Amino acid sequence: MGPSVIVYDGEYVSWEREQAILEALLDAPEDQRSQLLADLCGHDQDLKDSVQMLLSAWSSSERFLESPAVQRSSNAPALPQPLGVGQRLGAYEVVAPLGHGGMGSVYLGRRIDGSFDRFVAVKVLHSGLQHHTILRRFHEEGRILAALDHPNIARLFDGGTTEADQPYFVMECIDGMPIDHYVKVHRLNIKQRIALFEKVCHAVDYAHRNLIVHSDIKPSNILVTEDGEPKLLDFGIATLLDPDPNTAKEAVRGHQPMTPRYASPEQLRGESVTTSTDVYSLGVLLFKLLTTVTPVPSSVGQSHSGARFGKPSDVVRQVLKKRPEELRFDLGADPISWSKSLAPDLDNIVLTALREDPAHRYGSVNALQEDLERYQRGLPVKALRQTAPYVMRKFMKRNRWPVGFASAFGLVLIAFFITTVIQSEAVREQRDRAELERDKAHTTAEFMIHLFENADPDAANGGELTVKDVLEQGAARLDSEMAEEPEIQAALQHTIGKVFFLLGRYNEAVETLEKAHATRLTVGEKLDLANTQEMLAVAHQFLGQYSEAESYYRLCLAIREERLPTYHRDRASINMNLGTLYHFQGRLDEAQTYLTKALQLVTESLGPQHIHVADCMDALASNLRLMNDFDQALEYYEKALAIRRANLGELNTSVAFSLNNIGLVLAHRDPDRAALNFQKALAIYRDTIGLNHPHTATTLTNLADVRRTMGDHTGAAALRNEALAIRTRVFGKDHEFTADTMHALGVEERDAGRLDCALDWLENARTIRSELTNPHKVHESILEIAQTQRFLGDFTSAKITHNDLRAQCICTGTSAQHLHNRAALERAALALTLSDWPQAQDELTQVESYFKNNEAGALPAEWHLLMGRLLHLQDRLTEAHDHFESAQQLIHERKGPLSVWDSALLLKTSHYLGDHASEHVYRPRVSDLFDPELKFILASHETQMPVSVGPQP
């Protein structure tokens, strides 16, 4: 076997020299490449052979170095037209050029629209590209890319075209150095390098679980910040730059980004990329971090696809012979000791990731990361055969003192072999289960990727193929293709069901998850069954099918309590989910019990400062907020914020989430302080995940709610319109979250008196929500439509709408009680307007009965106002007087400043009580709020109508 590295004039030739020669050849006319290659390589036949090998592989796959997007046409310019300093690109300004590459040019930019000040990287693509396809694809993929919310993945913020019609992308600008330089400069030891590398693996695995393959992992695409956090660049660009989804298979095979030295054999052959492609590239990267060089074929004449690489420990010794001082500096340690530390565990981990056949590599990035974690903990690694001597050596290394004496070693050795014999069957069973789990994970990931690559465009019936269409094709294929492998079939059904859920297709999610559940009842691990039961419960919960959700949650809880240790995070998870279900049902005391237990379990299992403890505190605080225990809720929210800041720093989305929650507690107690918290959260979101992200839209919505509470309907509407624009870009116009914003805009417009516009927004929201089959939200929209129709004076339509709402609640058997009570109060208001006193009495009695029978606390102030109005119209003035005073007392007992609706209710009751002095106090606060009853009262006061006359909207 030949040497493991290439030598040039006595010195090691780095890949950068080969890359420079290859780039020069690619830029030259094809008929001049042979002569240019001879000139550049001189007499170094090894260098010439290596470059020739890369050039052949590159040419056969018809790819251009560092040009992942498209091929150059014969008349395409080599570089995009340069941008001038100060040139505007939408909301951004060019500050300085950063560099040029085969794909385009990169500039330092800065946002200048006044929203916030942030530097960004602006990548301008070549002219001559079919950029209309790229931009269309950008919007189609925007949701997936926006969903990559990971601390070690650089964000993609925006995109558009320059004045010269060149596409550009705006990305997070990372102040850091390539990972291979960082480990040298900071002189990291082996364990520190692996710990840094594991963070990269975690980010790549996160992307894989979101069905995104990087395909161009290399040091220059991984920058490490000053505080030691790696950031992956250009994540998602491969997906972004694919052509039409209906030809995705060809695109993946022909135009994926890659760098030859870090590319997998299948990439160089022009085959489709998979998650295994990234496993291979990570293997190359780990090789480089551990040896300072990239792996090269042990025999230069061999093709790359058939290459066998030297062990990293051997390569370190080879490089030591050629450049000892440089290597000592790069490693920051003695190379001989370093080499010994790599063998045999890290040698085998790296070479397993670098196997030519993807089937023989690690089944996933997570599997690679887990083996590295085993190495870090001194456990036997899975890349090595588990022989008795090897396992014993690892045991002794972990337990140096207990086995430090010869007699102790003999006893341990005997015990080891006795245990091995006794437990051989159990070990075999565990090994078989581990292999099955690995195969399941690999097959599941591959099926999902190939599902999107090979989707049938005819299924769209002439329209555009959607993710839902592709998933339905996959669900149908599973019944026939995986019937002989039920465990894998169930795993895939679980995955597809979960994706359906994330798309808001809750019925399809339940249908697919039920199939997985039926299979897992008969085969596989009980804990897998519990996972599907938990997912089914969540889907039923979103459908408003609370009894079904509770049933599945309890089945899951029973399995996890039986199979898992007491203080296990999954037991905490199911308790938190049950608590959350009861929270949404209004069963707050039961919710409190389970959420408190979840917090105890996660604290005991992970420690009081773990980030998941903050998540449980959030859920518990949200429940306390609904129980009106605002002080305790605020205390938990602030503890969660402190944990997140300690773990993640200030500039993190989880910190923004905590600020958001604190704002929600303060919204009715201290609106100004609440608004400040929302603005801080917005600043973090915009500085980390950008404008096109759901979290940004949610915070804008919360800030709008505070503005609305303060009576600023114009400001609130502006914020909601901004949130609507984000959600439409990210999710599309037919998504549940988009409909939520439309609904809120409708209510906002109604409060401002723009009733026709309000009705349009509410009807649109109802239509979308009806398609998504979330009955709670459909009922909510119908109720707001009925109220708006009453405000318009269209009482006939309002009665029809109320009847529709009643019928839907009966048919579905769902809707939270608080919505039933609100609907009854609205029907009572309509009945009073129509002088239908018996109907009004019936509706108010229904609400009163619920509160008494369920010990739900005091009747709301709105109920007392309506009952007072009814009694007032019946000339039962003393009884009416008592109810008006009760309403006022309930409002004044609320903590914090008065909202605009509180002021409106106090003005109405003051009017009926004849308290004109108080009326004058509240009038300025409600002048911009549209309410027919309110307008009547204000008008009657101006014309000095007598108090005893009831409102006539």
C-alpha cells in the first residue's frame, strides 16, 4: 500500500493548491486544459494525477466548482455586475465587498430602514440565471428555511433582485473564522475539537430532521465565533436553488453544491444526495480537525470512489515526517501522543463515516454524534467490534482506581466473562434491537427524501404539486411497499403523520397516525407505541377532540410510567402535555397538578438550571396566569428568563420567548412595561431569525393586543398587517396562523368602526379555518361574524349566523365552555336589541347555571351588565341597580390600569346608574371605540335624554 499523503518537493501539498489548480482549469477553454495542467503541475506526477482525478470526476458529473445553483451559459458573465458602496437593495445598503466566488459575489450589508441596525451578508448571483424560477422557489421553500431555528445554523433573512435584475440573498453575517483555523489558533485538544464538532453534528442532524440536506459541508462553510460557537453557512441554499419542484429529481442529481475534496463518492458520480452524503462530508471534516489535512486516496492512481484512506493516527505520523514543527504548532501538542490518542476509537469512527458505500456508513448524523459521545465518556464505540478485550480495556480506562491492582483486575476479568456468558442472549437481543433501530432511522430518512424527489406531478391534476400531495402519495405507497416490514412502516407513518400535523392538516395526521398506532400495538417497542399515542393526542387536541386526546395521553403516560425511570424527561413531557390539555379545557386545577409534577420531574432529571426546566416553568406560569395568580405567574416567567439567559446568552430566540411571556402577564397590569418587553423580544427576533419568521409575527400580534387594550386601534391594525404579511410569506395565505391574523384584523377593524372591512376579514378567516378543520377556531370566527352583523344592524343575518354556530357545536360535539358562554352573552345582547326579553333571559340563565353548577367563580362583569339592562328595560330598577354596581365592582377588582373595554363597561353602567360625573371621566377613553350601545349612550347624553330610557342600538 502506498503512502497516505501526497508529497510535493518534500512538503505536504494542501488541498488549497489542488483546488487552485482545478479552478484555473475549469475557467480555461476545454482544449487548453491539458497543456495548462502540465504547466501548473510541472514534474510532480502525483499532483498532476490527483488534479486529473478530480477534474475527471467533476467533468463527468457536469458540475462547476463552488457553483451549486446552475450551469453557466456560454454568454454568461464570469462575475455579477459589481455593486457600489451605498447601493440600496430593498431595506439594505451595501457597505463593502467581501469576496467573489464561482457562484457570485458577497458583500457586507446593513439594514437601514430604521427598524433596527444589523450587518448582513449579501450574496449576489450571476447574471443570466433564470432568476424568476429561483425567486419563485425561494417563496416556496421559505417556510422550510424559516423553520430552521437552530443556534448553530446561520439564518437566511431575505431575497430579491438588484436593479440589474440579478438575484440576491440576504443572510446572517457571522463574525468568526473557519473551524479548521479556529482549532489551530485556539490550540484545542482532541476532546475540545470533538466537542466543537459535535455541535456541528447537532445542527446538521436538526436540518435532516427537517428534511434538508446541506450537501456542501466544509470548513469555509462553518465559522466559529469568538465565544466558540460554530455557525453553519449556506444551509438550505441547495434546496433553495433547485429548479421546479416537478423536476426535483433531475435537479438534485445535476446541480447540487459540493467541494470535491469534501464530496462523497456518490456526489462525484453525479448521483442524488441523501443524508448519508452529509455523514461522509462530516467524516472528511473530522479527519481534517484531527490530522490538520484532508484524506486522500492511499494510492493516487485509484479513483476517488474506490479509494481507501489511511487511518488518521497513521496520517499524523506521515505528516510529522514532512513538517514536524508546523504540525506541532497546528495540533498544540506532541504529535506522537496525539496519534496514539486517535487509535483505535477515533480512527474507526472517522473511517466508518468515510466508507464508500453509504449503506456501510453511520445510518445518520445522530448515530455518528452518539459514537463520538461514547468516546468522550470512555465507553466502547460502535464503530469497533465489541470484543471482550476491547470492552475490558475501555472499562479499565473509565475505572482506573477500582482496577488498579492485579488482584482486582483478575476478579473483574473473571466476573466479566461470567456475565458475558450468562447475559449472551440478552446482549444479542439488545444488539439486534439497536441494529433494527439504526435501520429504521436510515430507512425512514431515505424514504422521506426519495418521496420528495420522486413525487408524481400528475397527482396535482394539472396544478402545482404541494407538500400535502406528496405526503398523501407517500402514505399510500407505505401500504404496499412496506407491508413486509411493519416496524419501519409504522415509523414512516408516524413521521408522515407528524408532518401532516405541522402543516395544519390535522385530520390527515390523525388518519395516518392511527395506522402507525394499529401496527405498533402488535409489533415493536412499547415506547415507540407511546410516542405515537402522544402525537395522536396532540393532533386530536388541535381538532378540539379533547376526550380522545386525553385518552391517548393517558395511554402514553401508563407506558412511560411502566417502562421509564421515575425522573425521565419523557415522563416529564407527557405530564406537561396532559397539563397543557387541561389548561386549554379550562380545567385549571387539574392542569396545575400535572404541570407542577412535570416541573418536578424535569428538575430532578436534568437539574434546576437546565433549559427544559425553563420550558416547564413557562407552561406552569401560563396556567397560573389564567388562574389570575399573576404574581406567581410572573415569578415563574422571570425564573425561566434567568435560566435561558444563563444558558443561552441575551441574543437568543428563547430569551425573546420569555420576554414575550412576561409581556403577556403585564399586558393588563402595566401595558407600557408589557409593550417594552414585546419590543425587546422583537429586537432579538429581528436580529437573530429575521423578519420572515413566525415568532416575529407572534410578537407583533402580542404588541398589537397591548395597543388595542390601550385604545390605539390604528397602531394595532398596522402591527397586525405587518404580522399578516410575514405569515402569508412564510406559511401561505391558506394556513391556520395566517387565518388567525385575519381574524384579529377583523376584530380590530370592527372596534374602529370599519364594519364592512371587518366582516370581509372575518369571513376570509372563517373560510380558511373551515378547510383546516379546527372547530374551535371556526366557532370563534362565526361568533365574531355574528357580533359584527349585529353592529351593522343586520339582525336577520346575525340570528342565522347564531343558528349556524349552534348547529356546528352540536354536530362536532366540541367547543370550549368559555366560547359557549361568550356566544350566549352575544345572543342575549342581540335579543335585548330586538326586545326579545324571554330569549335574553334564557341565554343569561344558561350562563348563570354553568357558573353555579361548575363552581367556576364569579359571573363576569359583562353578564351583570346585560342582566342589569334586561331588568332596567323591565322597570325593575332596584335589581338592575344592584347588577350595574356588581359589574363595576368586578372591573375595579381587576389589577392594573383599565383597558378600553373596561372603560366602556364602566361608562355604560355609570350611564344607567345616572352617574354623569363618572361618564365624563370615561368618555375620552372610549371615543375611538365603536360599539352601537356606547354610541347611543354618548348621543343620548349630548341630547340630554333621560336615564330611564334603555339603549336602542
